[in-house]
Amino acid sequence: MFEARLANGNIFKMIVESIRELVVDVNIDCSTEELSIQCMDSAHVALVSMSLSQSAFDHFRCDRSLSLGLNLPNVSKIFKMMGRDDTMVLKAEDSADKLMLMFENDKSGTIADFELKLMAIEAEQLGVPDTAYKCSISMPSSEFQRIVRDLQVMGDTCKISCTKEGLKFSATGQIGTGNILMRQNVASEKEEDHVTIDMEEPVELNFALRYLNFFTKATPLSPTVILKMSPGLPIVIEYPIEQLGHVKYYLAPKMEE
Amino acid sequence: IFFQCTLRSYFQRK
């Protein structure tokens, strides 16, 4: 038996929104410790890894590890019916052929319940090592969203370079070149406005802007985003969910021939 | 001219 109750159901809705443009069918893995997702886009160049600790839930019971195979467009349709302040309850039997979802609101006294058929999804799982990266940058997630959205008008590839000068985003296309430089900035009282750059050695990598823009769908989950880069390795773009979990995206760099 | 490898070339299959 699996049963989980999340007072702020909106967190789960935002998690669904953060991955539904990258993948269609996904397994949510339930264990005694957490809910987690690992999946790749159809081109296998981007990977999403999500974790939400059992401590995020008001009630969490998982007798036996199980995978809930979900079609995200359908899940998203159901979450459209969830109110902003609703509590979410998930329930599944060990056989896991259907998932019960409940949205409760004490104020309005409403309880909505849905039964969703589950699917058996065969998905390739990758072992992602916990690497020490050469550059690690923390910045406001809204700022990162604005930069990758704005640069799309210049081209379809974004060069991200981390040097002593700061973190530079560049895009080149038919109309010319655009550069946006972020310097380290810890002046603000609010920590979430800080830009911190931790650089062991300079790194410069190219990425598809289309994917970087897909990743910014996670912006509502976290005021800050952490970018990690090493030469020749996929970039990690992490949105921490308070102290309770994260959504991490990995994207293969574009290599010059 | 760019090319992009799949993540399989960076990470091991589980």
C-alpha cells in the first residue's frame, strides 16, 4: 500500500509542469524514503531527475517500493482541476494498476477525487555519478529564465562560459550576437537575489536554447537555480525544493566539429 | 557546425 498526503499540493502540480514538456510517459518511483523520477527526453540528450523526500509529506506510507507509470498530459489535465491551496492525497495498492488522487480544501469544504489508470513503462535508467564540477553558480531562477528566453531571438545555441569575469551567456545568429554577463553579486540582503560563482577552472560549453527554456518551467519551484559545469560534460541545472527535494536537469553539450 | 551526443555516452546504463 502506498499513501501520501501533501498539505501544499501545489508543489506536486509544479513538479508535473516542470517536466511535461520534456517527456510524455514517466514512472514515479515510490520508496520508504521518497518519491522520485528519472527520465530522458525522446532524443536522449536531456535527463530529468526529481526527488521529493517523505519528510515533505504530512503523511507518507509506502510498504513496498513501486513504480507508478503515468501519462503526463493526462496527469496535467487532472491537476488543472486542483485549487491553489488544496491538499493532495495519492493512494495506490501494491499491484499499482491505478492511482487515486484526491484534492481537498478545508476552507471551501470540497473534496475532488480521481482514479487514474497506470501504465507499464519501460524506461532506460542511467547511473548519474555525483561528480565534483569545475564551476558551480547559484543565481535567481527568474533571472536565468529571463536570460535564456531573451537570447532565443539571437539564435538557437547558447554558449555559457564561466570565467573570472563572471558567467556569460552568448548567442549568435543571422542578426548578430548577444552577450549577457552575470557578475558575482552578494550585495542584496535577500540571499535569493545573490549570484555566487564558485570556479576552480574556466569552463565554456554550448547548449540548445530550446532545452534550456524547457528547464525554466521549474522556476516556480525555487527562487534560486544552481548551474554546474565541467569541460566536456553535461550541464546540471538544479532547482532545489526547499530542504525537501529537487528537480535537476542534465543536458548534453553541443560539441563543435 | 555542432553535434550533440546522447547522455548514454556520458553516463552508464543502470
